[in-house]
Amino acid sequence: MSSETLTTGSGRIARRFAALKAQGRAGLVTFITAGDPDHETCRAVLQGLPEAGADLIELGMPFTDPMADGPAIQAAGLRALKAGAKTTRTLELVAEFRKADQDTPIILMGYYNPIYSYGVERFLTDARGAGIDGLIVVDLPPEEDEELCVPALKAGVNFVRLATPTSDDARLPAVLKNTSGFVYYVSVAGITGAKSADDTAVADAVKRLKRHTDLPVAVGFGIKTPAQAAAVARVADAAVVGSAIVSRIAANLGEDGVAQPELVADVLGFVRELSAGVRGARA
């Protein structure tokens, strides 16, 4: 079994998954890109996510070279950068969110370059101060744990690792060694939002991961509908939806790329539908 070597496992993420377990249901993890399509609209969506049914929130850090992301999230990152998104403003979004919500876990997801440029120690101090609970950094393998993973854990920030269909039993111990918070299982090989996974394959993968770790397992990549979210929620501890939500944001932009008046309500309405699917999965 892996262990949370450098963390107590007592933060918001652990508390939320414990509450979900007590309720006998899986959670819904929603992803949006910080600053997409603009700072104010993103803030309104972010602040509305918990009431709409998001149990945990992943907030993407815009980056110019998002190699693991599909077209929808790449486009979202470009929109955000064009609108002036940067790491300091991403942290501001979280700090503003925390004024009204001290319970919903927020995990920053992105790439190492912006964190390295910001300065690891400064970033972790500022992220912790803003109310960030965890990090998912897709381009740092376990062999690079000393770069960010270990410092993050020492700072009290969970480091969530990605496991994939190609993470075999020989590789998993290394992947899980310093993972904390939860394990994010990428259900399909390739980029985000490209295709959906087979339900049986997902169930088998979750069982295999559970043999290696006591951490909750969240499953993402390719979940586009409430029915697909429900199918994942029947076998995993959480379903992660990203590209479908980001695509909903894009669908509510005018030809000039400006957010339409109905954007926030429409996106949060879609999250409510996903939440209903997840919450009803084990009924």
C-alpha cells in the first residue's frame, strides 16, 4: 500500500471524500480554466459551482503549451491568456472564492513551467495562503518528485498523481509513492476530451488501483454526459468532467468571443445535470 508519507490526510480533500463515503455516493469533480473566457465570468462560474453540485473543483492554470489537453481545453487556455490570465490572478480567484466557501476543495491543474517561473517556494506559500488544497501537474513524473511534489507535501498541499491505462502493476508503486488527496485515473490514453472509456475497463482499472492504494480514485477524460458521469460514479469515488464543461462555456460566447448573458446560468445548469447523474448513480 502507498502512504501519505509527508501529509496528514486531514485537509479539505480528505474531509470531502470522507463525507461522500458517509453519504454512500461518489463525488463530482468539475474542471474549468482560470480566467476563461474572462476573469469576471470565470469568477461567477467558479463561485456558483458548489451550489450547482460540484464536490471538488479543478482549476486549470492557463499555459501556452498544454501538451496533454485536447482542443476544447487548449482553446480555453488561449482565451484566458488573451483576457489577461496569469498565475497571480488565478490565485486571486481562489482567494475570492474562499471568502464565501471554506469547505469545497480546489485543486490547481496544469504544467510545471508557470510554477517554476513563479518560484516553487513562493508559489506554494501563495497557493496555500489563497486556499489551494492540491496540485495536479501533468508533466512532472515521479522521478522528479523533489522538484515540486515533495515540497508541496511538506507545505501541506496535496499532490494528486495521474494514473493511466499504461500504468501497470510494476509502475504503480512509483506513481503512488508520494500521491496524496486522491488518485486521478485517466480512463483513456491520449489527450483530454478525445474519446470515452469503456465502462468495464474503467471498473477493472479502479479495482486494480484499489489493490495498490487506500486513496480515493477519481476517473476522468472523456466524460461528456450525465449518464457517463453516473456510470463512472457507480465504480469510482468520483467522476471528473472537464472538456464538456469548457465546451459549454465556448458555446455561450458571441462571434467576438465575449461571454453572452446566459453563459453562467447555462454552464451551472449543465453542472446540475451532471451532479444529478452522479448523485443518483448508486440509488
